Amino acid sequence: MSAEPIGGLTSAEDFEAAEAADRRLLERTWKYASGLWGWFTEVDHSRIGKRYIVTALIFFALGGIEALMMRVQLARPANGFLGPDLYNQVFTTHGSTMMFLFAVPIMLGLGVYLVPLMVGTRNLAFPRLNAFSYYVYLIGGLFLYTAFFLNTGPDAGWFAYVPLSGPQFSPGKRVDVWAQMITFTEISALAVAVNLITTIFKQRAPGMSLNRIPLFVWAMLVTSFMVVFAMPAVMLSSLMLALDRLIDTHFFNPAQGGDAILWQHLFWFFGHPEVYIIFIPATGIVSAILAPFTRREVFGYMALVLSLVATGFIGFGLWVHHMFATGLPQLGASFFTAASIMIAIPAGTQIFCWIATLWGGHLRFKTPLLYVLGFIFTFVIGGLTGVMLAAVPLNLQVHDTFFVVAHLHYVLIGGAVFPLLGGLFYWFPKLTGRMLSETWGKVSFWLVFLGFNVTFFPQHILGLEGMPRRVYTYLPETGWGDLNMLSTAGAFILGLGVLVYLLNGIVSLAKGEPAGDDPWGADTLEWSVSSPPPPYNFQALPMVSGRSPRWLWHDQHPVVVGLRSDRREFLITNLLDAEPDHRQVSPGPTVWPFILSLGVGVTFILGIFTPWGLPIGAVPCAVALIAWFWPRGDQGHPLLKEKS
Amino acid sequence: MKRRPTTPVIDVSNLPTTAFGQRDPLWWGVAGVMCIEGTMFALMLASYFYLRGGAHVWPPPGVIHPGLGITTGNLALLLLSILPMHLAAQAAERQDLAKIRLWLVVSTVLFVAFLALRISIMHRLTFRWDSHAYGSLIWTTVGLHTVHVVTGIVENLLFIAVLTRGPVEDKLMDDLRLNSMYWYFVVACWALFYGVFYLDPGLLGTLR
């Protein structure tokens, strides 16, 4: 490839005039859909990514309110704030919300927003599928909360163990609501995963070979593959559960040859990788933040990538450690203990690489870096209790106690929410064009960090003392009242911290300082475009010559020319070395993905009440799909003629 | 004089606008769907063997093989449908619209015949989905697979309609090839299930 400038324009004035004309054309071609109708037809990844993030944050707030309700109930022994039935619904809805409506969608939504910008392309590979995935997710979330407010909230725990969740012990529709909500969110996550994999494999800017992909993008790639192979398990198991409840199949009924433990196998075959589906994107965020805030490339790129991939594989070999209390054969228990301890190797490698990055860097102690430091501290504690829980004897001892609750919140809040809050702070200027207040950012960090540890550290001790999880109260004689009161106080500090963080966002949206293209001096491509980015992302696709492309650019940077601006054209490159391969046309706005999501909604919601939901719902789905895919010849593709 | 902020170094205006196979992003999309559904079917098989391993008698009493001839014949029909689908894909590479239509019609006829025979097999079964866990597994798996076959039929009909009415965009040719690729997957899944379900030694023991 020659480094010589090509094209006939020589003087800067000529060039500027041509570029302005080209920009106007691009803006017309890639115009966002507008108005209310536009909301239902949008296919732009940055707009849909933002919707994912905002929607997931609303569910985060709802899940947080439920958490506070539980903490109020548990603050004193024999408390009467929530009755046992409502408590069951609240803890189940809290867990389901945080896992399925907050953690996974916000991580994937961040990927939807950032991946095309980071790899240097104009939109995701399948923009309409992306729109569909968002609506399905939204319908699933609204469905859960509608049911919750109608006193039909699921109440069998976020993993809905049979036989408790089966037809015999959970009559009514509560568990069905849970099972269908799962299916909605899994469809959404699977669609995003395939979209991200394809975009990362086929649409990277020329020069971005596999060994130059930003670490955040690597994290999203590994996560997407885990979604593809893990989520089918929970779709299948929740289908089986729904069938057991609706048409009397016997998958989980031991009296008729079924097996209740089969549920646990299928669920945790999904459920354990799920933890990494939430955690791995967070590691990507950590790496993305560390580079600009230590002013150096992240140490150990290859080791970090291999650790991500190793975590992806090993993550599928651990699920049985959730089932040690089910009476497994000893050999199986030993195998899964070893596998569970093994995952500490890639996790440890990552931590050491980040510490090495910090060690040699010029640190800038801004809010995003504080969250990363908070993450390293908290996640290491959560990881240590994880290694403890991998050992069968200790696991059996603390099974179903608050020790497990403490552990899982240390790894999920410490391991995923801290980096996420740091990451949203870091990318807020790109998303909105405005800076967040640094002062209030620091205040929120200290409140969140202290509140979190005050809430969850005492729960380790409560668990070791035998306090069971998921029981709505305890007696004064247990002596657990003081630590529970401390934990509840911590929860309110944590809640206040999150509130400060969210208010900071809302106020800064209106009054924050203008951010400019690149307020942090960062290395990745998303910072080379305006904030917020234009609908076509890059006027000319960038060309990449290293892992930190923007730090290698001097006053001129190399770009690709020759993509047409009069239709939505984007560049396909090859998998390994990202060499230009061919051009394709990206589909424009359409309402059909939204209609299809409604069809899917009708199918699943009717499916709770009657098996005829499937054939009835199939009709609108088929109509929407046909209308979606029917070629209209209006996207600028060359047309073929019949051969005579 | 101000300097240009960017240096054009690659000109892509001469690159083609379509590509076949794994060069096309859609290939990755379809491959992703195959991975997702393949995982789901694999877990269905895992569940089958898990329940089989825990059962005292397998299959449960009263279950009788629906007939080796009819089930094998039905599989043969499905395997045969690979041929016209393959020829349709080859015609798509040559952009030969008439030939594509012809082979799509032939394969659709085979799909429908397969489906009809499947319905008659299911009628011969001596159990329902609510008889026992074995019945639940068989009926659910067949049901999920049938959804795929019906989708295949609808897709073929749609392709035939698009090819007849137009407009036929050049990218449709790769869509057609991917349609065939997906069909091979649907056939392969059933070949596997046929082996596991109808050649199960326990079930073969009930043949008269």
C-alpha cells in the first residue's frame, strides 16, 4: 500500500470546499430518522446504543429501589415492612432485573454504541436487527414490571429452581412471567451478539489486524461468543419450564421420568457464563480507561487478550459449582472445584497487567480512574471469596447463606458496576458532547465505594454465622440485628452515591462544559470524531497502523477514500488483517423491526395463557419479517435481469 | 497555508459491491444463528441422554417404535432435498434466475412431502407430550425442528416470489446461497436426531 496521497486535489482550499460538499451529502444520506415515527424506525447504532444505556439505567434504578426495600425489611429482626409473599417477589424481581434487564443489556448496549466507532465503521453489520433487539428487550422489561405491579411478579428466585417453580408449587402466572421475560431478553442479547461478532470480524478499518483491535472490542467479541453458546441453554430450559406449566410436559417431573436437577444443569450452563458475560465487558472498560489515565499503552496486550479468551472457555466448565449441594458424585465435584480455581489464573493475569500499567504510568486521578482503582480493590476481595466457594466443604457450609450474597455482589458490583460507572463517566462526553462535573463525580465515587463495602462486607460475617438468604426476616435471638442494621445503612449510602451520579448526569446534560472531540487525550478511534458523533461516524474511514492509532497520528492521519456518499455505503474488510475486500450498502430506517418485536411480544405473552399463542403470534411475525426483507430496489443495489 | 488534516492512502472505489461465502457479513450472521440453534439442539440431546441415564426402563413402557421404514424413508426425503438446494445455490452463483426458481420449487416439494410424512409418523406414536418425560422430549424436539422446516418452506416460497416479481438485487444471489447453507444445517440436525431417537437400542427393542 502506498503512503503517497492520492486524488487530484492539491491546495488546502480546494480540499476544504470538496470536503464540506461531501459532508453535506453524507449528512443527507445518513440522516437520522426524526420525530415520533422516527423513534420507531431508527436504525443508527449510536442512537439505539444510547437507548439501551438509558433504559438499562432506569431498570438499574428500579432494581436498586427493590434492593433498598429488602434492606429496610432486614434492618431489624422480625420486621413487618414487607410480608413474606411480597419479599419473595421483590428479591426475585431485583435479581432478574439486575441480571437480565440491567447488567447484560447495558454492557451490550455500550458495545452497540462503541464498537462501530472503535473499529472505524459507519454502522453495525445488521442495523435493523439491532433495532429489533432493543424493542424486544424493552417489551420484556415492561412486561416484567407490569406483572410486578399487578401482584404477579415472579417469586421463585432469579434462577427459578424446580420443583418450587413448577406447576405444583407455583400455581398462577408468576413464574410464567419470569420464563417469558427471560426469553425476550435472551433473544435481544443473542441478536446483539451476532451483530457485534460480524461487525468486529468484517468491518474493521483497514490496518486494524486482529492484534491491533482495542481491548474493549476484544472483550465485547469474547462476550458475544459466550452469549451465543450460553444463552440457548436458558432459552431451552425456560421453554421446558413454560411447557411443563402450560401443557403438562414432564421435563422436570421425577414422577414421570423427568428430573429436577436437569433444570439446574441447563440453567447454570447458562448462568455461570452469564457472570463472565457481565464481567468481561467490564474488563474491557478497565483497559479502555487505563490507557488515557496512565498516559501509556496498557501493559501486556497479548496476555490480556489471551486471558479474555481463556476466561471465555473456562467459564463454560464451572457451572456445576453452583450445584455442590445437590449430591454430586465426588469425582464431578473435584473436577469442578479444579476448574473453578483455574479461572483465577486468567483473572489474576489481568489484574497484574493492570497493576503493571498503573505502575509505569503518569496517573491522572480523575473519576474514571478512581472507579477503576475501586474495581481492582473490590474485585480482588470478591475473587478471593470465589476461590473459597470453589472448595466443596466450605461451599456446602455456606450454601444459601448471605456469604454467597456478599460474594456475588462483590464480583458483580465491584467487578462490573464500578468499571461501568467509570466507563459511563469516561464516555459521557462522547455520548452527549458535555463533560460531567468532576467534583460530583468524586463525591459519587466515595459514596458508592464506602456505601458498597459497608453494605456487603458485614454480609460475609452474617453468612458465616448462618443467616440464610431469601428469608424475609429473622428472630432477635439470632443476634444478627446490628450487622443487618449496618448493612442497611451502607445500602442507603450506596443508593445516595448512585443518586448523586445520576443527578450529575442529568444536570451536566444541560449545563456541563462542552467536551470537544477528545477531552481525555485518548488513543482509540471514537475520540477522533465529533461529540456526539455524526450519523455516518467517519467522514472518511480512518486507516490504522498500531494498537493506539490516535497516539500514532501526527498532524495528518491516513484515511480511506472512494466510498460513495450518495448511498449508505460501508467497507467490508477481511477477518485477519482487515484488508479492504468489498463495499456494501447499509439498510436505511424502517418500522418493520418494531412491528416484528410486537409480534414476538404477542406470541410470548399469549403463550402464557394458551398453546395457541404460537400459531396466532406467528402470523404478525411472518408478515413483519416478509415486509422487512422484501427487496424494494431502493437501496442502490444493482438489479439483475432474467437471462433469455 | 492550512494543512489537510487527512491523507488519503487507499482508494476503495474500484472494489466490488457483493461477495460470496464468508467474505459476506451475512454469512457470519447465518453462521451465528446456526451456532445458537445448534447449541440449543445439542442441549436437547444432552437432556435426552441425561434423562435416559437416570431412567430404569427406557423408553417408558407402552412406547413402540413407529416403524423403521417410514422414519428412515422420511430422513431419506430430507437428505434428498439437499441436492436441489445445492443446485439452486450453484445457479445463484451463475445468476441464472430460471434455474434457481426451478430447483427451489423441486426442493420445496420435497420439504412439503417430508412434513406430510412427519405428521403421519407423529400420528403413529403411542404416547403424547404429557404422557411422560420421554414423550415431552420427543414432541418438543420434533416441534422445534418442524418450526425450522416450515420456516424453510416459507423462505423458499418467498424467494420464488421475489425471483418472479422482482426487483432482483444482486445481493439476493448470496442470500440464496446462505438459504441453502442454512437448509443443510436443518437437515443435519434431523439426521442426528433420527439416529438418537429412532436407532436408540431401547426403542429398537420394541420393533415387532
